[in-house]
Amino acid sequence: MFRSFFLKYLVYPRNNINNESIAILLWIVKDNIHSQGDKNMTETFKHIETKIIHAGDPKPPIEGAVNLPIFQSSTYEYKGQGKLKYIRLSNTPNHEALHKKLLSLENAESALVAASGMAAIASTFLTVLSPEDHFLALDCLYGGTKGFIKNVLDKLSIHHDLIDGNKPESWESRLRPETRAIYVETMTNPLLQVPDLKSVVRFARDNNLVSIIDNTFASPINFRPPEHGFDISLHSCTKYLNGHSDIVGGAVTGRADLIEKIKQTLKHLGGSMDPHVCFLLYRGIKTLSLRVHYQNSSALKIAAFLETHNKVEKVNYPGLKSHPQHMLAKEMFDGFGGMMSFELKGGLQAARHFINRINLAFIAPSLGGVETLITRPVQTSHRGLTSEEKKSSGISDSLIRVSIGIENPEDIISDFTQALSSIP
Ligand SMILES: *Cc1c(COP(=O)(O)O)cnc(C)c1O
């Protein structure tokens, strides 16, 4: 009886409720929140595998539906006190549920989704920084982010200096009185270097900077930046969070005060996520733990195989003991992820042979999906670099980047074996 009352008046409110029914309603709502909502969040949802499935779901479920329906409505009835509900304001039931799920996964105070990873990144930069401000950025950033800094922030007179993520002692000399933020990535693309993230947080605290990290490559399964003191964690949900290479989306998690401001910027830029995409992302996240744990384990096997192969010059994977930041990664991460890159002996020719002979994987950009994807960074993410720049950033012509999918790793290894054997 309580449940039908709850549904009738809370989920499908009417305008003609009298005072008495409001009193009963409030009592039921209070009772419901205490007995189900809060209790579940703190007691039952201890582990990330459980949060992935249940966090964010409305209690009780709407009409008993096991899955949150898509609220395909751009606008909602006005509830007074300036409380507008509208898709661009990122506050529809699909947005709210996703925000709760995401903040819960990273143990953050708050979360916000955006139309793409770049919408999340752009809104964050434009919130934290103003003209004539300065920030420090990792010297190897995702190409889209680098492009945004060069083509948008530079024009707005928002200045930056690049830092070596593994030389914390060199950061202080880059500080200016107007330095406001430090921006890093959990693992770099495509060499999978791991910056000294603990020092980044410490340095930000000591110097009153906002610490921002793009955590796309790790996913919340392998690393949760807010737990380590980062103010803001960013994701391209296009990658691991959704995991099926069928949507674009972005997310910001972290400090509630900052997320609220970023939400306002996102509203102005018009970069909110569509409810249908919210639904797909909410569904995709449900297998995040299964996918990423499997990818962690497959990637380790495949990296170890490649490392011993006589046609392979070098493998970049943080899970290998030979990786320069292996110990750092082991200490901070719960898994080493599904991304790796390797150099072939024999330069450009060898890379061409290998790519042409691959059967199982797609030769395609992007990452984090259920299917294995292979790229040559000199053809995709780093195609604009001069040969000098390629050399200084360690991107060789024979470098191959792989995003390991959830196929059986033995099949991936067989395919790699036959493709490697085609190299003369
Ligand atoms: C893909 C990606 C982005 C951009 O995300 P979109 O969803 O394509 O806008 C940002 N950072 C990293 C590390 C990425 O891999």
C-alpha cells in the first residue's frame, strides 16, 4: 500500500494533493530513504562490483522495472522555486541515476556526465581557469586535449607549462603566482608511462592548485583518483566505462563544489548527454568489472608473450617488470589495464607487414571496447608530429598500440603469432 502511494504521488505527482496526504507522503518518503536508500548505499554497496550493478537505481524501482527506463522527455512540469528540469541541465532521472552510480564507483563527492570526453574536459578547463591564469600539464597528453589547449585555451590567454610526470623536483620552478591547476593522465598514450601521481596530489595541496586527472585508461576498476586526493577525475565514457564502442560520452567526478560549477559551464556550452545515451552508458557500466578484470589478465599474458618474441624490440605495459614505473603502478593501481604498445624490429616495413596480416583485431582508433583494436600512432594520434618530435617523444614508426578486448587471449596471441611470422 505504501509503495503504491509512493509511486502515485512521488513518481507520478499530481497537483491536487491536500495537506494531510502531504504529511503522510513526507513520512513515507523519510521512512523509505532511511530504510532503503541510505542503508543500501552504506551497508550493502561496499564493493565496486555491487555498486556497478545497483548504485544509482531508484528505490523502489519504477513500476517494478529492473532497469531504469529512458526518460525521453526534454522538459518536465515546473515544480516551483526555480527548479527547472531539462535535458541540457543534466538533471533528468537518467542523468541523476548515472551521476549517483559514477560518484559511487570512484568514491567521489559528486559526478557529472557530458556528451563526450572532450565536453567533460573542455568544461572542466573552462571552469577552473580564467584568462591570464596558468596551469601545469603533463608533457604527454591525449591528442584531443592537446588540441583543445592549443586551439582554445591559448587563444583565451590561459597559459601553461609542460612537466615531466616523473620528475617532481622539476615542477616547482614552473610555478607562477597565477598558477591554478595541475593536469595529468593516469597512463600516457601510447607509451603507457605512469606519472608520479602521489606527488601530483601532494604538490597540488602544497601549492593550492586544483589537481585534475584524466583517468580514462585506468577506469574506476583499476584506479579511483578521488580516493587518492585528486580534486577532479575525468573520463571518456566512450572507452572502458561504456565498453562497447557504440556511444560517445564523458564524465567528471570529484569535489562537489567544483562539479557544481562545471555543471554550470556544461549547461552554457550545451554539452549535456542525451537520455538515450545515458541509458546505454548505464547499461554498459554494468559489465565494467567483468570486462576490465578480464582485460587486465589478458593484457598481462599478451604483453609477456610479446616481450619474449624475437621480432619484437620492446613492449610498453605497466604490468611488466621491465616497465620503468612498474613498482609505482603496482603500488597505486588495482590492475594494469588493457592498453599496451610495442615496437617491432625492422621499422616501418615490419609494422606494415604486421598490420596487413592481422585477422582478429580491427585496425581502428579508440580503445576500451570489447573488441581488440590496433593502431599505429604515427598514422593516427601522432600523425602531425615531425620526425624530430617523434624521436623526442619516443614514438617510432614501428610502434603498434593495442587495446585488448575480451576475446580469448589465446586467440589474440595466435593471431599475433601468425602476423609476426609474416615479417621478413
Ligand atoms: C578518447 C579520449 C578522450 C576524449 O574522449 P571523447 O569521448 O572521444 O571525447 C579523452 N582522454 C582520453 C585519455 C581518451 O582516450
